Amino acid sequence: MRREILTWQDIDQLVDHIIPQFESEFDAMLMITRGGIVPGGLLAEALSITIILTAAVDFPAEIEGEKEHARLRVWPKFLQFPDETLVRDKRILIVDDVWGSGRTITAVKNRISGAGGMPSTCVLHFNPYRNLFGNVRPDFYAAITDAYIVYPWEISRGQDGVLLPGMEPPL
């Protein structure tokens, strides 16, 4: 898979591309940990959103005795999620770094809808080639990609927190 390594200047350009897409205001932002923390913070500051919530979602990597494709059918495990009273009747901007398969952000969006909130999804990168939800896409996104994106806040580690091959930590 092609890998794309971004700089902080790239992130500034992506955020600058997203901001004009917002035509209405939001009552709160919900950042998905860990990927949505940095872009969410940048967007919260730019949009003057002061109510910040977080959600942590896990999908089991393996299901004992099941084939590889079976893991796509598992239910999400919400490790952390705001109380329903914090999202009910509120316009919530859900932020993550990337929409790959779309499972995590869709699970969060559905839970907010189920609690009576009005969710909108926002990511820096949308990968339509991995999307499991047909024509469904993020409400707001800065770029379309088919690459594995390495953001500047994770530059010295890979997905598992190890130094990427051939890379030196930034000075």
C-alpha cells in the first residue's frame, strides 16, 4: 500500500480546506480517540466550538474461530462515550483523522442519532476505496486518498507505535 507522510503545513492546508465547507454552527464537537484529537482541536479552535466531547471505540481485531472477513461483522465496543444528555437535541460535529472503512465514525454517528442528537461527520482524509458503506461518505472532508496516511503527530511511529522503517524521529 502506498504511504503518504504529511507535514504540519499539509495539515494546515487540509484544515483551511475544510473550514469553508461549514455552513452552520455546531453545539458541540465529538472527537474520536486517538486520531480525531489533533484535527478536532484545530477545528474547535478555528470554529470557536467550546463544548468538546470524546469517544473511544474498539473493534476486535480477531474473532476466535472465525475467518478473517468475519471481523468486519463485529459490533463496536464503546470504551468511552458521552452521556446521552450531552448530545440529545444538539448539533454534533464528529471528527476523526481518516475515513477508511468508515466503521468507527459510522458507529459513533449512529449512537449520537440514537440518543437524539444531530450528527455531522468530518475527517481530513476520505478513502472511498476502503469504504464499507457504499455511497455514504463523510459530510465534510479535505481530501480523497487511496494511501495509508502518516500524520505529523505520529511521524515517528507506525500503527503499532514503532518507528517506521527508514525513518528518523523529527528534530
